Amino acid sequence: MVVGSFPLDGKTVVITGGGSGICFSFARQAHAAGAKIIIGDLRLTPEAQAFLDEPTTKDVVYSPCDVTKWNDLQNLVTVAQREFGQVPDVYVPGAGVFDPPFSNFWDDPETDDHYALLDINTTHVIKLTRLAIRALLSADKKGVVLITASVAGLYPNYVSPLYCASKAAAVSFTRCLKEADRLEGIRVMAVCPGLVTTPLWTSSPEKMAQYSFAQANVLPPSAVAALMISMIENLPQSPTQIQNESNGTFPYSGGDVVEISPTGTRKIPATLSSSSPPQPSHAPLPSPTQTPTPAEPSTGTPPSEAPQTTAAPTATTTTTTTTTKKTTIAFPPEPSEANPNLETDTITPDPSAATKATRASSTGIPTSLLLNALKPIHEILARERGSSGVF
């Protein structure tokens, strides 16, 4: 039931934070790929407003949206139904803030019993994803959720702990929903950009100076947007991938977290534990002017686990006294009866009853218990599948 390839042509896409920065660039590229667009944001930049005013963008709709208000998030689905006659196919929770004066850890300005930064960067992401699942199940169709996270969610940073925590939560949430691809036909992924030239930075000269932004190697928003298009469309790029489409083998799958920096892109393994950004051998950056080509399948030890690596990844297996750990850059590892100690995130039932009783997922919980825990979830989603779509 995996989503597999998902061309944007003819699809309806809802984007929060689409009024500027990365998500505005994504909106333009998605529209160029044939998608109908709903932009949810507090306001539009002059560039975004000019884009909506173009005669060729009648199928791009702006809906004012405060992402901390759940009714505003639900309204984005309602707008799609009213304007385009269907619930959205693709959901991009992209609105975010970076340690603004009104909400950050060190200044600690808030007195309202909550951090607004978490409401924007984390809670809105979770809620829009839940609304997406309900809407897609009610329409009985497949879909994609692509969360805009950050490299700050991968590596600790003492200077911005609240922002890092908000993005780390988004990354962890993405991984938790890995199985929705297989079980519900809804692929949830996250993209983790490094420094990008957006109003998040350029609107704050003080922050740019604090983080030496002018001296940093930064990305243009169009490069991140091009990767996002590639992740959503998930088009096979090699004969091997095309041959294996029926088996669910695609460049991207549910739970994938993809980092993009000025030197390239890479999938982040679920077991990443490095305390500082790696110096990886990257896949080439996708071109912002054409449909990007995902990396060819290759295996190897990620640079975060093999310091000072400069050569391209090669097929390797690292053996410890207790566990054999296999890391795959382009495709997730598969369980193997020949290697029962292989770490894996899958919760597919094992045909061997003896093995099924003892094998555990990466959570440490036996597979049989995880499957039992899924039963009430399936009951909830079964009620939503094929419902009226009125929430």
C-alpha cells in the first residue's frame, strides 16, 4: 500500500509558511510542476503577492492562516475542497520561527504558560499532519506529508536549545509515522535544511551578526524547494528502481529524514548520534531549474559514524560484540533471517513464530507487542476512512 511515485501534476498542495522563503519557492516550483496550490500564512511578501497576481496562477489560492490556531489549519482543507473540489493530496507544514524576541529560551519573555515557538514549530506540524491523515482517509486516497525541519533538529546547539528541541521533535515525529506509508498509504517525511537565505535570517540583522551569517556557506531557497519536489514525486531514476516499483522500492519512503547543505544531500539514519554536524560525501544538489535526480542506491557508513571520511560511501558492515549494524544511504535496511541481529525499524510480522517472539524493533519492544498496540489505532483510522470528510 506504499505511496510510491507521486507526480505533482494535477495534485492539490497545501503549504503553511508559503508566503516567503523556502515554502514560497516550493509553491512556485510545485505550481510549475502542475499542482494546484493553497498557501496558508499570516501575510504574503511582495514577491509572493506578485506571483499570485500573475494571470497564470489562478489555481494558486492564498488563505490567511495563523498556524497556532487549529481552526485556521482545518480551514486550509476546507478551502481546498471549496476551490478545487477535493481535499489536498500533499501537505507541507513549513511555517516556522527561529528564536524570535517574543519566544526563546534564554530571554524567556513569555508569561502565558506556553512557548509560542513550540506552538508554531512543533504543535502546528503535528496537528496539520493529523488533519492530513483524517482528510486523506476520508477521501480514500493516498497522499504525502513533507515536514520542514532543520539540521538544528539533528545536532545539539547550546545557543538555541528551544529551536533545536522544536525541530528535533519534528524529526522524531516524522520517524514515528514511518509505518503510515505502508499501513495507510500516507508518506510522511522531513527535510532538514542548513542555513538558507530567507526572511528567517535576513529580517534580523542582529541574528545574522550573532551567527556570522555573512561568512557562512548558505543555500538558496530554490535548492531546498527542488529537493522537496524530488522527495514528494519520488520518481524512480534507474532501471533497478523501476523494476522494483511493485515491491515498494523507491528513492524515498515513509519516515525518511533528508539533510541538505551547500555540499549536497543525504538521508539521515535513524540511529544518528553525532553531537556535531558531519562532513559527508554528499549526493549532488538538485537543480532548482529542473526536476532533481535522487541519489542512486549506495551503501556505506555515514560520515557521522566514520570521522574524516572523504571518499564516496562503499558497502560495509561494522561488527560489534553484540550487534551488526548496517546503514543504507539510499534505501532502508531490510531484516534478514541470516542476520537476526540486524537493526531495523520495520514492524512487519516475522513468519517464524520463535523469532517473532524475541525479535524487537529499534524501540526495543517485541514486534508481536507492537502489532498488538496497533489494533486500537487501526480501529480509529478505519472509522475515518471513507467518512464524509467533514471534521
